[in-house]
Amino acid sequence: VQLVESGGGLVQPGGSLKLSCAASGFSFAYYDMSWYRQAPGKGRELVATISSAGGMTKYVDSVKGRFTIARDNAKNTVYLQMNSLKPEDTAVYYCKWTGYDYWGQGTQVTVSS
């Protein structure tokens, strides 16, 4: 199993980023996928989850209305579109095969002026 995140970077408050996670080694289209984040000095937090076919999504309250999780099962890729970014969104973002202990290496998102 391999999960490879990309798309992180430095962005000003109010800006946007789109993270991608390319998955391989399992039947991606059959499983829910999640994005987590870990801010400096804090534990890992579940940010969003998407069902296998993409019809159901869930978000932590702090990102509702700003972040959108999506997937392309033909490309074995899950995305996290992040808009109206705030300094408190600064963290390493990880994708995860939901229900299994497989994680990507993470991608750093820094929101700062």
C-alpha cells in the first residue's frame, strides 16, 4: 500500500490550496478515504472523510464550508480543496485509508502572511 500526498505549501490567510493523495496497492474504489492533519505540538485530527463512491462526506466543524473532499476512482486519487485558509489550518496533512493503519508521508500546509 502506498499513499502519496502532494500540493502543500505556504499560502496567505484567505488563500486556497488543493491537496492530492495518489493511492496504490489496494482496491481504492471500494474504500472510504480520509484526510487528517497534525499541527505543531498537537495530536492528529480527522479533517474529512469520503465514502467509497464519493456520495457521502463528513467534516470536522472547524473546516465546514471551507474545505471540500473529493475523489476520482479512475485515478485512484483523493483530493482536499481548502479555501479561506486560516493560520490555525497550519499543519501537516495526511491521507489515510479509512479503517486501516496506512498513512501517507504527509504534506506541509503553512498559512501565514
